[in-house]
Amino acid sequence: MKNPLKEQLLKGEAAFGTWQMTTSYDTSLILSSVGADCIMIDQEHGSMDLEKVGVMVSLIQKTNTVPLVRVPWHDMALIKRALDTGAGGIMIPMVNDKETAERVVSYCKYPPEGVRGVGAGRAALYFSGGGDPDYIKNANKNILVILQIEHHSAVKNLEEILSVPGIDVAFVGPVDLSYSMNIMGEVDHPEVQANIEKIATTCKKYNVASGIFASESNMQTYYDMGYRLFLGGIDAAFIYQGASSLLKTFKDLKR
């Protein structure tokens, strides 16, 4: 098991992926055929269940795109079971202090580095075919551990959080960050942007890759700040925007 996404980020190279929130396997196939570096399967919002996540991970694994999973909360059982699907990385929301960071990193690592349970999950025992015989041996170094920095208290505690060994990416949720600062949804507000820049700068200091939810309009800005993992676009929005655009063309016909 190799993780080209993690290798890219360790080299300081930029990587791009998109979000899957709808529960269609066809969508996983479509998104993974685009050629992005990763797809983040989202269990935090929406109705995504673990059985579907497992199938999506297996479908995406057949391409050059790395499947990632965002779990709903920093809970050991949720993290362990998501990793056992064979996901190349795990995203954990609302990590606001060092103690939480230490716990969740330990949930992602097999002993002696952590407390992840060793079992014949999808990753290590793929159906009845034996899976990857080296999965357990290599998982600790190959799995991408992504902690979300999306609350003003996390920014305040950022140096302590990033001092925890085993964190690969600190990922910013700009909208949640703005709400926690009582600047609801104003992600371009100077105070929000100052915190976003502070996160990138602090990540460099601790040799942790910084990631962010980005759009076409702000990706260059965030890249120049030092961000290297970009997750942008949502599958449902792609479908809606494409259909809306075509409908607008129809309505604009001169008849």
C-alpha cells in the first residue's frame, strides 16, 4: 500500500481533490475518472453511511485517485471503522485543543504509536481474497491524518495542537471559522483571512501541510499563503450548476 497523496504533500507539492456528499456509487466512478489527486467522502454532513463508504473507497482505489473519508466526530469507533474501509486518509472535524489532537492521532495509529484496533477489516482482509498483506505493517506511515482547524479556539491553540506528532495536514474550514468568530459566512473578512494566513504560517513552522476548502476565485491566494491541499467543489453542486447552466441557455434562446 502506497499513498501518492501523502508523498506529494511531504514533498511540499500541491494537491487537489473534491468532495462527495451524495450516496451514489456512479458519482464515485465519475469523480475518480477526472484525474484529481483525491476525493473526500463526507460522513459529517448528509446521509452517508459506512457501508456505502466502504464500496466507494474500493471503487476509487481502482484509479489513481486517493479515497479519503471525513468522519462525523472525533470518536474512536467512527475513526477506526472508517480507516478499516481502506481509506488513504482520514479527516477529523473540530479539533480545538492539544488533548483532542493527541487522542485522535492515537486512534489513527496501530500500537505502539497509537491505540487503533487490529482486525480483519476491508483494508487488511479485502472480502475473502486476503487484502493487502502489508497493510497493517505500513498503515501508520501511509495513512494521511488530517485535523480540521475550524474554530477560533483552535487557532488560539494552534501551536500546541501542531506540536502533536503524527499530524500530516491541518485543514481549514473557512465558513465554520467565520461563524465561530461571529462573522457569519464572511470568509473574505480581513479578520478571518488573517487567521487563515496565520494557520498557513504556523503549519510551515511545524512542518505540517496546510489544507483549505477553496474555490476558483481564491485558490491562487491560498496557494501563495502556503496552502498545499485544496479541496473544492461538491458533487451535488456540480450536478445542479451544470443543469442550471444548460437550462439558462435554453431560456435565453431567441424564439
